[in-house]
Amino acid sequence: MLDVRRLRLLREFSLRGTVAATAEALRLTGPAVSQQLAALEREAGVALLEKRGRTLALTPAGRLLATHAEVVLGNLATAEAELSALRGGALGTVRIAAFPSAARALVARLWPSELELRLVEQEPDRSVESLLAHDVDVAVVHAYSLLPRELPDRDRHHLLDEPVLLALHPDDAAARGLGPGAAAELSDFASANWLVPGPETSCHEMIRRACGAAGFVMKATAQATDFAVLAELVAAGAGAALIPRMAMPERFSGVSVHPLRRPVTRTVTALTRPGDSARPQVRRVLDGLCRAAAKHMSERSR
């Protein structure tokens, strides 16, 4: 019989990569971690770890067992949560990681709630890391049609698809003969001053690729981490920007927005660990996010 506590330790080792990091995460000593992993190997009857240089790494059998451990621990957490609900206990805490515009437009709609919600604002790659490390229960991430994101083998819950819009000063749009809401040809803006997110973000890479597909290299004259700042700069006449619809401020004047003739879309997805979506509190959050996404789409289509 495999010990659940040792399976949890193996799962942590697969996430952390070293005995020292695993020990720190679980508040154990290094020797204690090594002893428990050795005991799990004896229970499994097969080598789970092998030496690679001066470090330990999982064998194929170790990786397989770590994958099963993820499912077993997820099912165990689900059982504990459902028993708690049957006893009439509190539904518990749900920790959510979300990128800024999703945190504002979707996650904020979850309050007030019977649940105890915790939110941390993180870019998608960091959110996925937090989910894998069990630091959060739900990760809200995005991927662009021009920049697919490799997501881990986790439960995926589609929330919405939204267009990326070209934001212009109204005078610039009028000078180019673009009426309100008219589709724009991105190649017409090869000489524009571009206002973009920082180069460390996938949003920056999306804009670079969109401009490249239109046949030019963008000339970035301003960078900001907040799309609302970029919208303000557009309103001030500083240049043009590509902004996902959800990232546009809800009530904003002084900016003319236009879909692209060659559309670029952003898909927003909620990720959970295997089995966690069956936990009552996580299911409530996922259902709430789906309702928030539907309401957001309805409001923005008016």
C-alpha cells in the first residue's frame, strides 16, 4: 500500500526539482525528505529517483507515479471538501491568480461571496507556476491567436474569446476615413508611433507579431504595464495601440476603437488541477467566472 503522505512528498519533489526545495516547501529537513522518498521506493518496488550528476531526478516510473499522485491528492481534497459541506461546515477558501484585466473585469464580480476568496494578480506564466506549486487553486490565463500558449495538462475551463482592437485618437481615425467601429487595415499604420506593453509580456510579443504579419516592424515610443495607461496616451495623441477588448477601460472617452480586418483574438481560460473542479468551493468559483464572462461579453456588445 502506498502512503498518501509520501505520495504528497513525491508530488512536491516533482514540482520543486530538488530535495532542498522540497524540504523548504514542506518545512522538513533534507534527510527527512530523502528517507521518505526511499521508503516510497520500497513501497512501490521500483526505482523512483536516479542520480544525475550531483542532484536527484525522477525516473520514468517516478514521473508516472507523480502524475498519479496529483490525481489521488486531488480526489482526496474533493472528498474532504464534500464531507465538510455535508457536515454543514464552511465551504472554505479558494485562491485565485489572474492577469490584471481579468482580475478587474471577471474576478472582481465574484464578490460578495459565501466563500473566502483570495486573489493574487499575476501574468499567465506565473499563474501557471503558482497552480502547479499548489499556491493557488484557480489560474485565469490568456492566449492570443498569434501567440498560442502551451498550457499544462490540467483541467481547462473556457471563459471567453475577445477581439484585439486598434485604439486611435479620434482625429487620427477621422483623417484616415475610419468611422466609429470601422475595421482597420493594420498595414496602414506602419509609420505610427506605437504604444505597447513591456517586452517581458506576451502582449508585447502579440503586437510585434501582428505588426510583422502586416508587413512592418513597429516603432515603439512608449511602454506601460497597464493598458489603461496606453489608452490615456492614445487619448492624448501620443500614438496608436492594440488593446484586447477586456483591457479597455469601461468608460473611456477620447479614443476611437476599431476591429482589425485580419482579426487577432485573445482566449481567456481558467485552469484547475485534475479533480479540483469537482470540489464545491472551486466549482462555485468556476461557475461564477463563467457568469462574469457572459455578463462582460453582453455588456461590451451593447
